[in-house]
Amino acid sequence: MPLIIPSNSISAGGYEVDNSLRFNSGSSDNLSRTPATTGTSRQIMTFSFWTKRSGFETTNAYRLFSTFYGGGASQFWIRFADSGEGINKISIVSYDSGFSIQLITTQVFRDPSAWYHVVVAFDTTQATSTNRVKLYINGSQVTSFSTSTYPSLNYNLQWNVTQSNQIGGNGVSGNEYYNGYMSEVCFIDGQQLDATSFGEFDEDTGIWKPIDVSGLTFGTNGFYLDFENSGSLGADASGNGNNFTVNNLTSIDQTTDTPTNNFATANPLNSTLTNSNLSEGNLQFAGGSQSVNYAFTSGTIAPSQGKWYWEVKAVDNAEIDQVGVAKMDLAQFANISNSGGLQATTYGGKGVQLANGVKVGDGSQSTYMGGFSANDILMVALNLDSGSIYFGRNGQWSDGAGNANQTFANAVAAYTNLTVGDAYVAAHCMRNSGGSNPGESEYNFGNPPFTIASGNSDANGIGNFEYAVPSGYYALCTKNLAEFG
């Protein structure tokens, strides 16, 4: 179960990436552009991008770059593969009535807490066939493939032609839309570059990190999408003006979850929710029929110290949402009760929860705060230095006796018995009454999937929250984790 903990979080410093773009397959999010002319070269080119995955289907593919024309007789794609190729592998294809290029990794990529850097570099004029396509993941060249069809000498790829190019989908056939985040998206027209043109290893941690790419030569159809303009998310920052049309994406999909500041999300690998019930970058827990009575999921960041804040929007009050934390203990998560929700983890000091205003977590339950209504925004303040957790609603904190009417300075903690020094993750359950409607919730760890009316950040200037972050508390992300976690 991949997680971010202090030992694998990069420290601040160096080049900072400000934004990413959050793609959601359920709303057919994608970017598209049809080049006016064939580019500098159809033989020599490089793709570079950072991505953090959200969807992990058991059958479907997710296209990152795609060209599809001639009724499918001509195609190009870079994608996370489907079941036919090997689910969660990276697939690179150029197809013209047959596979002229087909590379499929042996390695799978299914860590929802990780930002991956992918570079795919082509030069079909190379004498050695294996030099004609090169793949780099996080700075290292991939040389092991389950399928390896390399192009013939001087082969012209089915990209960089005057046909529709898509990022995040296959717009022509209307499927394989991406679930996840993309950042620092580059296309270099006319050069085969390696990963060091786009990133470097951090000298302190050894973690691969981005570098400034603005000085690169991009070529005729080259582009650099930095997603910094919320009003024009497809704007090309390379200077070429090769702007993309934005399809179904809005300003709310611009996020600050990036390769240099990775935020918490839900963890689909530690969840009883199906893939289709996690969306919007693993921040929305949607309704729909579930096979378990209490649909459970945990977060991707597990701090063991520090003070942390997040918000949860109860979009729909059809069922009882259970908001809380659980100890980072792999054994307990394998035994989530189908009838007790978080009780399997909360009882015995494993964690705590707030279920429609009732606190549960020490072998008993009692009223702590009034019940939830649709569109309420719940607040969570977790103090791992003292072992305390506080809950609030719509800007007010609980008095501990059934009301949400206090400032944070006067709030009463729901629990003060969390184990100091142990790692905890955000945890959530949605009760499923008769398998029909487990409700819907949206999490905001600092990059909300819902519109924020006011806008508040923590003392480090990080996050976009509806309500004021309590003094000394911080958004759950790797920059803050490196400093306080």
C-alpha cells in the first residue's frame, strides 16, 4: 500500500513547479490541438511529462498522448495499458495498419501517492533499432519490455501530422480518458533528448526532481504546458503559441499538487471503494451501489508528528459519512468490517472517527457535534504532537457537547488519546444501506475538487481552504511534511 512518509518526501529548495492539471475520465476531460502543418520532424521528437495517477481500472487503458485518424488505421499513443497489453504498464505505439512501434513495459505503475516523470524520445534515423525509441522513468532508462517492436529505419511516426492531437484522452473514439494529474508537459519537435534535459537527482535525498525547461528549443510544433493560467489551461508557454483547446476542464482542475509539492489524496489501493466511485484525482468519493456495507478508504500521507488540517464536504446526506483517522497499520486495514465501518480500526485505539456528529474511538460513542447536512464542510485538525483531534463544521469548532459554536481557541478535542509517535492516515467510511446509496463526499487537503468561496491557506501560504487554518496547523503535503512531519 504505497504511502508518503517523511523518509520519502523531498525537501524544499531548487526549481519549484507551481501547477498541475487534474483530469477526470468520468467527465471526458482532455486537451486537443490540430497542428496547421507537419512539424520539424516525424522521425525525431521527445515527450516529457510528470503524472500522478488516480484511476486503476482492471480492463481499461488511459491515454496520455494520442492521435487517432483514418478510422483507426493510423494511431499514435502513449498510455497506461489495458488488460490486453498488461494493465498499469506503459504502452508506446505508432500504428499504421499494423504495429510499426509497440513497446510495453514489464514494470507496472500503480502508486497513487507518487509523481512519475516519463520521457519518451524518438529518433528513427538511428542505425541501432533500440536507440530509435528510448523510455526514461524518474531519470532512469527503461530497457526491459514485455513487448518490443522497434521502428524501421527512418520510419515516420503517426504524431506531428495535421490531425487532432489529444492529451488525456482519445477524443475521436471517445474513450480511454485519463484519471490523474499531469504537470510540466513538453513536446520537443526535432530532437531526441534524454531525461537530464528535464530533471535531475536531488543531491540530498536522491529523489528525481524537475528542472526549469523554459530554455529548451521546442521546434515547430513543440509546446510546453505549465498550466499556470487558470483562464487558459491549454496555453503554450514555449513561445510557439501552440495552444490546446480545453475540453471539459475548468479552473477548479488547476491544482498546486505538483512534483515539487505532493498533496495527500485518497488511496485506492487501500479501499473497499471501486475505481468508479473514486474520482476527481482521488478526492471525490461518489455514491453508487457498493458490495460492502461500509465503504472504506484511507489517505496517502502518514505523518507521525506535527499538526495537520483538512476539510471534507458532505455533498449528499443520504447516508452517514464517517470522517477520522486510523493508525498506519497494514494488518488492521485487511480486516475492515463490512458492517461496522471504521469500528474495525477505531476500537482498541487504532483510530478515531466522527459519524454524523457522534464520536467513536475508545470502545464507546457519544454525541460530540450536531449532525451533518448536505453541503456542510467539515473541518479536521489533527495534532500528533499531543495526540489530539478536533472536528468542526462550517467554520465553527465543537464544544464537545453537541454543538459547533466555538472558535478553535475554545474548541474541545474529540480525543486526546492518539498514540504520540505513531503514524496516522486520514480515513473515511460511507455507510451503504442495503447496497443502494452510500452518499458522496469530497476531500480538500489543499487542492479542492469543489468551488471555494473564501480562500484560506496555512501559515506557509500553502493550500486553498474554505475556512481559516488554525494557527500552527498545516496542509498535508510533502513541503510541510519535510518541515514538520
